[in-house]
Amino acid sequence: MEETSLLWLLFLISLLSCSTNQARLTVSPSSSQFFKGDFVSLSCEEDDSSAGWTLRRNTSKEQRTQCGDGWGEAAGSSCNITVFPLDSGVYWCESREGAISNMVKLTVSGGSVILQSPVLPVMEGDDVTLLCQTKTTPSNLPAAFYKDGSLIRKQPTGHMTIQHVNRSDEGLYKCDISGHGESPSSWITVTGRPTTTAPPSTTALSTTSSLPPDSSILQLVIRLLIHLVVFSPYFISTLLMVSLYRHRASGNDLCATIPPTQPEQGWDMDDEYDDVTTEHHF
């Protein structure tokens, strides 16, 4: 019983510890594209500093290396980089336990034109402004904007605003400035806006305000199911042992009249058959 109680205690501790650590990667300046030689700061905005979040990346030359390991300068949970084309890749925050944050894709151009677009997902209904920028000239030159390879529109001032974005606006964007060149392409992600409901009562608010978002609840349920699968055999075996013990304790008299199922040492099988035969004749 003590072993089972310990197992359940460990189960509850591990469940709570797995559901609290979260981090969010942010990029400053907030853009998915940069010129060669630009200064970029990436930060792991963390809920729990004890989790030990570090910045990692995958590039065409490196796989899952962390800030300070041949690139960037670590400053706590942040990383400062003077970027070059080889720094193009996917970046994320990772804890000591292996939990990861959102991922962002950064592109560093060696050319003269980039598209400044949101590096993080945008929410449905928001306005999004895209800026086609050159490295050596003012950024208000006429530019053409493309989505998934098709021309959207030409803008005389080099920037385009998509009003009230929705899921159909999600895609791969780039721009072109005549006489200067074309930018790399960047993916813009659009997420759904949370559904609005009637404000809860004061009592309901006090009990639900600390609940995690839907994604966290789903992760919590999945972890709970996994732990139940792991620990249920211990629980079931303990119940069976307790039930068997109680049954044997309450049925000692009955059990004493039942012959053993295996021959005991020194017990003669022929004697038993003689006894049974004699009893049959009576």
C-alpha cells in the first residue's frame, strides 16, 4: 500500500510539473527578413526562469546548435546576432527538459531588397502592413507585391496594407522594386481569433480565470491519459491484492476444508483414492 501511494504521489507531481513551463520566442526588430550585417535580438519570454530556456536553431549548415556555440552572443535567455546569409534558418527556445517554444523562420538576404513582414502569426481581423525595403535607397520606392507567385498589386510608396486579414490571406509573399531586384519569399501565418462569450459571473470568474488556454488543456488531458495508462496496472494490481486479502481473511474456515491443489511433501496419492472409494461405498 505504501508503494502504491508513492507511485500516485509521483504521478501527480510529474503531471503538475509538465504543464506549467512555457516560453515564447520574440524577434527584434520584428521582421522575418534582414539584410546582411543587420543586428537582431531574439528573446525567450518565459513563464518560469528556472526552466533554463536557451535559443537553438537549424540552418543549412548547422543542426540544433545553441546560441553562443559558434554564433550569436548569449545574454540570459536572449541572443544577439549580427546576421549573415548563413544565419538563415529556423529558431526556437528549448528548456532543459526538452520543451520547445514557437518556431520562427528568419531569412538573411545578400541582395538589395527585402520584404518586412510579420515574423509571428497574425490574428484574423487584424490589419497587416508589408514593406518592400531597399538597403541603400529610401524605402518609399514603387514596389510590386506577390502572393504565392501571383501579382497582388503595385504600390507607389513601397508598402501595402492588408485590411482585416483572414485565412485566405495566408501564404508566401515577396516584393519587387524595379531596377533594384526582388526580395526573398516569406510565409505569413493567420490564426483564428478566439470566440467571444458573455462575461462570466464574479463567482465563475474567480474559479476559471486561472485555467490554461484550450491548447494547454488539451496537452494536460493527453498527459493525464498517458500517465493513467502507465500507472493503472499498479492501481489495478493493488486492488486485486486487497480484494484477495479480504477474501482470504473472511473465508479462513471455508478454505481450511478445501484440499490443496498441489500434492504436499510426503502425501500419498494412493491414500486419497482409497479414502474417496471408501466414502463412496458408505
